[in-house]
Amino acid sequence: MNENTPNVIKLDHKTFEREFQVWQYRVAGATFDQIAKKLNYADESGARAAFKRYVNRTKDEVLANEIRELHKQRLDVALLAIWPAVERGDLDAIKVMLKILERDAKMFGIDTPVKTEVEVTTYDGIYLRESTERLIEQLQEIEEAEIVLGKGISAPGAITETD
């Protein structure tokens, strides 16, 4: 490749090695703050950025599976630790258990989206206007028939017979 090729990042061995160390510490359970102090980053954000860069550079299915397996083991350890309290009915432990199980389901795609079927009926303005006009005409016909037959109300100003 040409030295002047844009969008190419040169990565020296020391940088890659340092990012790999960040990844190792993180996988071992260290916080980004602890990693930053151990590897002389200014603060945790530097260690976090190095971790993200390493993961992005080494994205492959093997690495992803290793990380998933590590997280699964940690979730299992956490679940085992609180299980006696869950069995005793400790509500706080049950809440933690549910969060662990939610994370597990999310990580492994256990929860499937809920399929919802919706039926929609739409009417255009012309149909509604024509239907409304027909209803008004029918109501007027009924009203006129009642007047002629002497049932119901009479038209304004009409003379009605009384006994």
C-alpha cells in the first residue's frame, strides 16, 4: 500500500500489545478504572477506548464466542451465589435473579420478538361523505313520512287537530 493512502491506520506492535493487555485485564474482570491505573492511562476512558479498538480489530466469531462464554460463566457464578436467598424467598435476591436471567436471555437471543397482527380498515373521504349524505337523506325521508302519516313530530307551523 502507498504511504499516503487515506483511512489506513498504522498500528505498531506496542500499541497492539497494550490494547491486548487491556482486553486481557477486562476479560479477567478488572474495571476500566483499575486497568487505566495498571497500564498508565490518564483515566478509565482511555482504557475503555483501547478495549473497544482491540475488540473491533479482532472481531471474529471465535473471539465473540469466547467473550459470550466468559459472560455466561460469570452469570452462572452470580446466579449460584444468590440461589440460596432466592429459595428462601428473598425478594431482593429474586429481583437480582431476574436481572441475571434477562441478561442471559438477551445475550443468547432466547427472547423472541412478540408477533402482533393488526388489521386496519381505511376509508377515503369520498366514501364517508357519500355514506353520510345517504344517511341524512334516509333520516329526512323517515321524518317526512312520519309527518304525512301523523306519527311523530310535525313540521314547524303545521296545524294539528286536537280533540
